[in-house]
Amino acid sequence: MPWLQIKIPTTPDHTDLLEDALLLAGCQAVTLLDSKDQPVFEPIRGTTPLWQQTTIQGLFEHDIDAASLVEQMQQLITDQQLTAGKILTEIVEDKDWEREWMSNFQPIECGQRLWIVPSWTEAPNANAVNLKLDPGLAFGTGTHPTTFLCLQWLDEKIKGDESVLDYGCGSGILGLAALLLGAKKMHGLDIDPQALVATENNATTNNIDASQYSVTTEPADLEPQYDMVVANILAGPLCDLSEQIVARLKQGGPLVLSGILSYQAETVIDAYKNWIQFDPVTELDGWVRLSGVRR
């Protein structure tokens, strides 16, 4: 079934009003888009950032009167004195959205041994360490530079029989990759209960025995220290939690931190430099990986 698509360029302050108006008019789905390819970096805590120039997009059943809809939205914009650009409508053909989404995820080679393979595809190298992943409930598919950089690091650093803490585990991709590469056990910590579900689902997909890993939202459930700690979250929490993260790492153990923009690297290093001897910074597409060992 085709759909009528409407697009209204606006500003973040006016998206809520326009979204409510579209939904009241019968809109089936609303999406907020970046109008000018403007990056949004790490937000201030407690905020949900939007691009300075945002386009609100709505999908309606194809038989709605497009002219009347545009007139209705334009009247709202005028009455409420909203900032908005030219309203555009078009008919779009329906797609198999699930297949379209799945096609965006392809196998990724991460170092000498490790591949990340979507659960619905065949592994390009059957003899490699293949982590089957189902992108679903929580962030972490291997496609983002921070995740990719950490996976490359694990591919190099895991020698076998390590205990690993995945601090902010998300989908579990880093901790589960460590297990498949030869680590003895992995514990994952995350504040989001959905991350725990995603990690458990991905462990099941990869036939990882439940005795090898555990995931929790409670730091008290963790062991006192681990051979290795990985933390791919954001620069702010990494700094705030520096003492807690380092306390879980054994002396001489390796640490990797990511989720850090290049301009934030020195700030994060400063938060850890009393405990960690850092390696040279590794950068990819404006994101960095910080690694080192505990003194």
C-alpha cells in the first residue's frame, strides 16, 4: 500500500506541537530528521538534543486529502507563530521494511581473527571467530567506530582464560566477543534492563554457555576485580565513574575506553592518568579509543 509522506522543516522548539498536530490529523508514524547533516554530539545530562534545523516527517494513508492536510498544518504554523519552511508532500511506495533494515547490516571483519556476522547471514570465513549478532534491543552492532575500535583491540589483546568486565555492556557485543576469542568468563554491567535481555539473547544465538557469563544492573553483583575491563559508553560517565571502573581492574591488567570524541580524549585521560599508563590514542572517524594498563 502506498503512503502519503509530509515533510515540515522546523526548529527543535516547535517539533512537539507539529508532531501532536500530525498525529491528531491521522498520521500513522512520525520521524524527526536532520535537515542539514549537522552532527549532534554528547548531550548535556537530562536533555534530548535535536538538530538546529530539524525536519518532521509524517506518514498518512495514501487516500488522505494532501491539499487539506497542508492547509491545516500551515494554518497551525501561522496561528501559533511557529518557525517552519515549505511543506512538502509526496506519495511513497510501501516496502518490505524488515528486509530493508536487515540489508543495512553486513558482516564486519575486526582484526585478524574476529568477524561480527548478522544472525541472518552466512559467515564469510567459517574458520574465523564469528560472533553472530542480532541488532535489537540495545546499542551495539559493531558498525559504530567506537565498537569497531574496541573489537579490534580485543582481537589483539585476548590471549585466553581472562576474566573480563564489560562496563556498560549494551548488547553484550564486547564481552561476548571476548568469550569467543578465548576469555574464561565475562560479567556485564548496564543500567538498562533491556541491555541485559539483549546480551542474554545474543549469548544464546552464539551458543555461549550460561556458566561463562552473567549480566546485571547492580555493581554489588560484580566480582572485586577482573583481568581486563572494557567500557564503551560516553566521555561524561567515563570521567564520573573513573574510580569505580579502575577499582575493578587488577594491577597490570589492560583497560580499554571508548565512546569518546576526539576532542574529549584529553579530558578522559586526565580522569584516569593517576592509575593508568596509556597507549597512544587510536582514532577513527572522529572517535577515539583509549587503552592502557593499570599501574
